[in-house]
Amino acid sequence: NAGVTQTPKFQVLKTGQSMTLQCAQDMNHNSMYWYRQDPGMGLRLIYYSASEGTTDKGEVPNGYNVSRLNKREFSLRLESAAPSQTSVYFCASSFTEVEDTQYFGPGTRLTVL
Amino acid sequence: GQQLNQSPQSMFIQEGEDVSMNCTSSSIFNTWLWYKQDPGEGPVLLIALYKAGELTSNGRLTAQFGITRKDSFLNISASIPSDVGIYFCAGSMEYGNKLVFGAGTILRVKS
């Protein structure tokens, strides 16, 4: 089992460019999450998907869109990147939304110039 | 916004010392989780707590779910260099609700 995988590991964008961060899990989990991590602020939830076919906004959704492509994959899209979106992005999954124990991927470090 | 206060923000200790960190909230939590994040990696779950008063150990780590359900602490005994990293508390106020994370405690160990 690879657990939760994320691609790419690093990315540099110019302001206004778009990109999609990919996440996949092989643990047969139903729920998946996208967080961003900024210094001194812990992890903040961007979007989550309680189950295949559903997505909901988290604490900081502005500037992002998500797609739950299938049970395994949950992607995060930046349509027009801004410097404020420079951050480390983590994908996580849990068996169900009720099961609070979440398992995290290795992260994507994004810099927007 | 963030609802968990985690302290201390950072610690620089001597190898072999015990470490204690805690998380408090003004809200009642039903679940407390403690994660560790190594540099360049994602957070890894250390201990999960589901009942008020619960005390759980994982090797040299011990965590407790506070009786008031508004706090939790993590102790690390006899620290070693590989304990270095950022420790996060996380909590859930309702079953099926989202996790809220503390800002993290940065631990450095001097050998």
C-alpha cells in the first residue's frame, strides 16, 4: 500500500497561471480532504469530499476548485494562481467522514511568483 | 478560524529530557488526535483519543483527553534526536465534523 500519494512534489507558478494538484489513495477510504499549511497557522481545510460524488467547502475555499474523480482520486485546481496561494498543500483521507482519523500525503510545495 | 491553542510554540531540549505539550480550546471536543510532521513530509498520526479522561500510550509517547473535553496533552519521555519535528494536535467537535488543527509545537533536540 502506498497510502496517500500526491503529485507534483514541488511547483513554481507565475501569477495568473493555472494548475491541478493530484491526490490518490489506495486504502479504500471514502472521505478525502485538501489542506494548506502556512507557517504558524497549522493546517487549514480548503475542500473535502465526504464520499465519491460529493464535495464541500472547508475553511479557506476561495481561489480553489476540486474534483472527486472517483473513489481513489481527489484533485485540487488553482484557476488563476496568486502569490497568497504560496503554501504547502496536503491531501488526506479517512475511511468515512465520521472516522476522524485522517492519513496524510507527503505534500506539494507550491510557490506563486 | 482556528479554535485550538497549542503550546508551547517551540522547544529546544537536551536529549534524554521529557517533553510536555498541550492543546486547549474554548469548545468541547469529542476527539483529540496528535500528529507528528517530519521536515518535508506529511503529518503522521501518533495517538487518537476518543473518550474524556482517556490516557493512551504509544511507546515513549503518552497522551490524555482532558476531563473537561476542552484540552489534551502529549508527553514524550526520554527524548531522542529522531523526536525532532512539528507536533500538531487536532480535534473534532462533533462526530462527522471536520478536524481543527493547532498551530503546532516545533521540537528540537540537542544531543
